[in-house]
Amino acid sequence: MKRILICSITALALAFGAAAQGKKGGSAKMSRVLQPQMTVETGSWEKPHGKLGEKPSQPWSQTTVAAAVDGKPNPGAKVSTVVGEIVDFSCYLQIGKHGEKHRSCAQKCFQAGQPIGLLTKDGTLYMLMEEEHDPRRDAQTDFRKTATDHAGHIMEVTGTEWSLGGYKALYVHGYLKK
């Protein structure tokens, strides 16, 4: 009896999970973006508000290579350009907030050191950070200020893409303080 009850509960959970993911084969595909009613007013998927990051000649900078174990950073990284909304990673994951109505909260969170994210049209979430290892560690970069200025905006972001264990990151080049 106990086994039947557990199997029934598991089947129900899987059925509800499949329903929440949307129906396959239908003409309308359900968005994976949390709280899609929270909209962006600055930039669009077709015409981003602006560009962040410089295209590097190599995926990892000299400071990252020097800081890596045995001078060998993680292999397989590639330089990518991704269009998405600059979001507060923590608020988005915790409560689904993004868009213009969440902009001032995201800016406060960024100023307090919360992680910066990039939310794509299909719901993929990247963590954004400066690529240059030692300057990032030593507060010699200013990407956080730029991202704060563009919280809630759809932007085109170029950087070194890396993923591990389901986590996605985009390391943005070109924000060394001068």
C-alpha cells in the first residue's frame, strides 16, 4: 500500500511538472521566463539598448591564465555575444522579479554586491562578471557600475562563455579602470 501511494504521488508530481513546462507540439510555446508580465521598457530582443563587453583575442586574459592552477584555465571556453536583460540574479531566482518595475531594486542589490545576471529571451540565465581575474579581485574594474546603470535593460553582451554543472557564466572583457 505504501509503495502504491508513493508511486501515485510521484506520477502526479511528474504530470504537474510536465503541464507546467507547456504542451509539446502546440503552436504556442510557453516561455521559460519567470513572471513574464514584468516587462522591459528599454531595448528589445531585436534591437538591444546597447553593447557591453569587448571581443577579446583570446577567451581568457593574461591575469586569468596566470591565476589558473598550473597556468591552465578551464578549457572549452568560447567567446560569445548574447542578447538579454540585465537582471539581479538573486531576486530573479528567488522571486522571479525583473523588468522596469524591478529596476531600482536591482540597482540597490548590485550596489550591495549581489550577483549580476543576463536573462535571455528563452529563459536562459547567465551570471555576468568581469573576466580579468586579479583586477576583478582587487576592485580595479568597473563593470558593476556599468551593469547597474543598465539594470532592467535588454543589452548585447560579449564575453567568454563557460558552463559547469548546469551553471552558465559570461565573463565580460574590457572594464579595467583607467
